[in-house]
Amino acid sequence: MNPPVIPPSLQAGLGRELGGAFYLHGSDAFRREEAARALVEAHLDPGTRDFNLDTIRGSEIDAETLASILGTPPMMAEWRVVVLHETEALAGSPRTREFVLNAVRTPLPGLALILLCTVPDRSSARFYRDLEKLARSMAFQDIGSDDVPGWLIHRARTHLGRELEEDAARALGQAVGPNLAYLARELEKLDALAEQGEPITTAHVDATGTRIPRQDRWQWFDRVAEKRYQEALDGLEILLQHGESGVGLTLGLATHLLRLGVVVDGGTGALEALLPPHQKWLSRRYGSQARRWSGGEVEAAVQDLLELDRLLKSSTFSDQHLLESWILKRMAGAVAA
């Protein structure tokens, strides 16, 4: 039997070895808490877990109590785990702050100290830099909306052993947004609804009662990139009614077209090397779309988007009118060609 190690999904940031101090920080509380639970499970056997796990909050503890908790040895097990939430609440007390840094610098044998922290916005306090340097550190920043479908596809495979179709991931992401805790619960519902062995589809998403927009931004980008301009015109008003802004759509479309340009120049491999981890699955889709474009067409479309962005921020015309004008210009070019 292999000895226990840090879960593979965390090894890139935290290494393989158990024990010591772990500093989990960033604004994404869902993934941060999941990582903490995975570390607890890696260190503790269920039979002795109750004796060897302390969960505390920085807002509710002082240096003396923390010292007592950290100094307690493991009971009938190799490891004792202390999970400290709200580490940022200790930053205001020089004495407690120094005690925490010493505990991280020289952790006691048999102790795994897991510090969870949300660093205040624009803070430059040395305390957080020292924690990041002294402990095994991993950052969990909020993922962007464009990363949500890829995150959903990856989570369905790794946590549920289930394939989630790309269109279903996009529909769910558009309907829910980047709330990972809610998305994870929705995935569990979908897993229970779908038959064993079958992929999760948009029909399953709809059947759970999730309100799926009739048009989402990713489908709209695809329609433009596939030169289905009339469909893009038809879907534009729906997107704007769902709260999308002209500037947001223009920026998203510019990103999409620039990626098409990378494929036109260097192929799908060049694009895949540039995409963030949760978006690499898109390279195949971009590859099929890029065959419809020349480098000159991409360049002209992006230049027009720059002008469109300027007009959206300064013109009295509506977002819908200006975006429609950009699409109609593409349509005219396609007809002439």
C-alpha cells in the first residue's frame, strides 16, 4: 500500500509530502475550502479524525489559545490537523501575528497547520507576503466567466466520472454565472438525473429547472466566427436584454477573433499553447471556425472592433445599433466575396 500524500490536484502548488504549514489564500472561497478539506482527508484517518482535528477562526481566538491548540500532540495517529479560517483577522495584533509566523516557520512534528486567508483588497501588509514565502502556498483567485464552461467539464469528469457536453456547460455557465458552489450543486443534480453512462446534455440542464437563456454569449461569438451573421443579428437583442453590455460583447468578440487569428497564422497547436488551462478544450472549436477566415479578414474585423469600442464609449447611438452596424459590414463583405 502506498503511503498517503497530498492529493494530486494540489501537488503542483503544495508538493507531495504531508505535514507542515499550508497557506491557502485568494478570493475564491469555494476552491480554497475544497482544498482544505482534501488536505484534512489526506492527513487523518476517519477513525481518529475527531481526536486530531481542530477547526478555528482567527476572529475568535487569541495567541494563548492558539498556542495551546497547536502544541497538542496527535492522539493515536501520526498527524494532527489544525485548520485556521480567517487568518487575516490575526494581522492586526503584532504578538499574534509573530506567533503565527513562528508556527509556520518551524511547525511542530506531527502537525499539519492549514491557514485559509482572504487578503484584504489592495493590502500590502508584510504578514501576507511572509506567509506566502514561509508556508507551502497556493492561490485560489476567482475564475472568469469565460473559464466557467471548462471548469464545469473538468469537474464533471474528475468528481463525477461523467461527460458534460460543451453546449450544456456553456448553457449552465450562462444561466448561473461564476458561482462555483452553486454550479457544483447543479452538477450533482444533473449527475443524479442523467442515466448511468450517458453524457449530460442541455436537455438535462433544462429538466432541472435551471433557466437557460435562449442565447448565450459564447454561442453568439461562435455564430459571428462561423459567419452566420443573420443568426448573430437575431441573437444580439436577446443578449442585451439579458444584461450583456455592448462594451462587454465587443471585448469578448475581440478576444475570440484574435484567437482565430492565432489559428490562421499558426494552427490549433499554437492557440492551445496560449489558452488558460480551463479553456484549452476550445482549440478544436476555433480550428474549425478559422478555416472560414483569412488573416486580412481577421485584422480588418479587429480594427473595426477598436473603432466600435470607441463609439460605444462616446457615441449617443445605442449599443444594439452600433453592434448591428459592425455585423452588417461583415455581412456586406461576405456577400461581395
